[in-house]
Amino acid sequence: MNNSKIKYRLIFSMIVIVIILIVMSMLLITKVFHTQGNKNVNKLNIDLTFEKQFGSPNDSENDLIGLISAFHVNQKQQLFLIDDAFKHVKKYSKDGKLLSVLGYGPGKGPGEFNGPNGLSSDSLGNIYVIDKINLTITIINDQNEVIKTKSLKFIPAQIMCIKPMVVDVLGFPSFYKGNIVHRFNLEENSEDSVFTYFPRMKGKEAELGYMSGNSGRLVKDREKNIYVSNFFPYQITKYSNDGKKIFDIKSPRDIPIPILEIKSNHIKTSAGIRGLSILNDKNIIIVLYTENSESSTKQLFDFFNSKDGSYIGSISCNMLGLEKVRFINTDLMGNIYFDFLDPYPHIKKFSIKIKHLSN
């Protein structure tokens, strides 16, 4: 009987030990998940004040937005958005009034689009639209006249106008090799770029990020400095206007690496840079998408000093009282713009104030 009691006590003790180990492991995993890569993340206190909305379900047929695939704000605070549902570009005044519709709808002819996914503008009022299906850059003036169409050898993802007829194009890196950003002089008839920059990072993790089908981001400031990011790995590089590297910016946190799912041959990405913009030529804003173990997503805004690349702080999308955003843009007056899909496609403009840092 005593041997039997001892046996049961040993079994019970072993069960208790196993339970304790499981609980400790779960606590450790939870701690790692919530503090993953938290090198020294500062929490920001930011005020957003709503200023204007572009797009409404009560607008006229022309002003109704079907699906926003990209938008751009020029020096006059005029807003251009690509409506991928109607395959054209809508131009708005800074007060939110629809001024014109540019482009001629779906197709492969001059001024026609099948997959418009990025745009920029120059000081003359021309817009530059890239098409990921037609593999083209189309230049359209303010009178809706097509100035030129240029074919590309890779699938474009982002475009930025350097000056009239000179643009930088960033593509989906899984579809071509070499440096990721190409500069084109559109006055020349050559299909080749003038030069390239932003080299690919090396290593298996970086390659998985490039092969995931996502692209980086490309913006410039008023001093004509250029900022380029990957989707993954988390890296932003600042360049001079002629493509000379100034410095790199690293993440304040470690983010999950992409995973190759063998059975489906699919690359699963749990985090990456979805947005990049410059605020008042002082702050770099990064929109970071993250997915946790329950497959729920959240977005974080990371702020860096544009002069030296130093990290300023972070704040979540929820803390700003925003719904899930996809694209971000800013204007020369220091306003910030976000696009939303729910309850209908629209863009909101906010003034922004960084009040102070909270630990």
C-alpha cells in the first residue's frame, strides 16, 4: 500500500512539474511576443486634427471612388488618386473639390490603363502614372493630353518625379535582378535606365522578403533627398538627389522574418513596411504592418529624424483613433493623409502635432 501511495505521489508530482513547465513556457513565449525586438521603443504622444475628406458615397458619378491603388499630393496641395476600379486618375483641389479626371479608362492604348498602381507629378503640372500590367510609364498633362508612354522591362511598384521628364522607379524586386531603384530620362528613347541605386540586402531572410511579392517605398523631401525602404527587411536608406548614399536607418525593433511554407510553396510575411513619408522635412514616418500569433493585424507608426536618422518614437494606429490605413502621404504644409476602404473608399487629411515623448 505504501509503495502504491509513493507511486501515485511520484506520478502526481511529475504531472505538477510538467504543468508548471508548460505555464512557464507560455509566459516566456508571451513575454517574447510582446517585447519582441523591443530595443528601446519610445511611445509618442501625437495629436491628429481632421481637416478634409476626399471622396464620399454621395458624390457625383465621376467623383465616386471605386478603389484607391495610390495617391499623391503636389506642391499646391492638390491631391491625385488612382481609381483602379475605373482605371483613371482623379484630381482634387486642396479643399477636396474634384477638378478633373485624367486618363481614358481601361486598355493598352495611349492614356489607357489596366493596372495603374503609382503616380507622381512635376512642377509643370504633368502626372506620371505607372501600370503594373501594361508595364508602362504614362505622362499626361493638365489638359488630359498624353505626352509620352514609356515601356518598362520590369513590373513597377513606385514612381517619383525628380524633375520634368526625369523619374525614379522602384519595382517589385521578385521580378528582376540588381539594384532596386532605376532612374529614367524620359526625353531619351533608350529603354535603359540612366543609373540604378538601392542595392538588395544579402542573405536568405532578405531574399524571402524580396520573393514575397511585396515592394518597398520611395519618397523625397524638399531638399531633393531621396528615401527608399524595403518591405522586408526593415531598412530605410537616405540618398542624395544623384543617388549617392547618405545613411541607413535600422528598425527600433526586430520583426518576424518571412516563412516559406513548403506544402503551399507560399511565403508568409508577418510584418513589413507598408508606408513611408516625410513630414516637414524633419521627420521620417514609417507605417509598419505586423501580424501576431492569432493572425490579427495591427499597424505602428515609427518616427525618425530625417537629418541624422535617429529614432524618435512610435505610436500605434489604434492609439491615434484611426481605422486600418493602407497608404500615407504628406504635403509641404505639414499635413498628413491616409486612405481608408471602410465604409467606402476615401482619403482623410489631418494636421499633426507631436506633443511629447512618454516613456
